[in-house]
Amino acid sequence: MPNLLDKDIGESHFYFNSQAPIKNNPAFVKLIKGFEPLEIEKEIVRVMCREINNRLNLSLVGFDLIRETKTGVYYLIDINYFPSFKGFEGFRETFHNHFYNRYKSFNKK
């Protein structure tokens, strides 16, 4: 999602359904044409995974990050404790392996 400023959409605020695809929202359509998402630093994702696991004891999550354009600082804005995994190639095998490994680690304790 591109940066949104009130001057870009002509409104000081607006509402949108966060569960619907952003490309279907009229306020965003003109802003996202030709928009290319930035690559996220993989190490940031690894750090977030470790922190979520260590602090919340969650090992199978989805999360949303945003990055401030000027500073490059990442912010965690959402944690989904049971994400959909839509479009995750090899999900079935990964899911099976994850639970099998977690089962083994709990049985060692």
C-alpha cells in the first residue's frame, strides 16, 4: 500500500473495510496503479518471528509490518495467531513438519 496523504485523496479521513482487498476501494484505486511494493529486509522478519515466539510463545503466526519512509523504521501493527496462509506454497508439508517438531520438543520436557 502506498503512502497516503489527505491531499492525495482529497479527504481529511476516510473509512475502509480492512478485510476487503485494498484494490477494490475507490479511495485507493488511483493511488495504487503502477505501485510496486518494496522488498522487506528478511532479517527483520526473522527477528520479529523470534521475538513473537519468545515473548508470546506463538510459533505459527502471521504479522503485518509497516515501514516509515523517512526513517526506515519498521513497526509491528498486527499479529494474527491463526493466519490463512493463502498463497503459501508447500503449506501442507510445512504445517505438518512444524507441528511434528513442536510435538517432539514438548515431549522432551
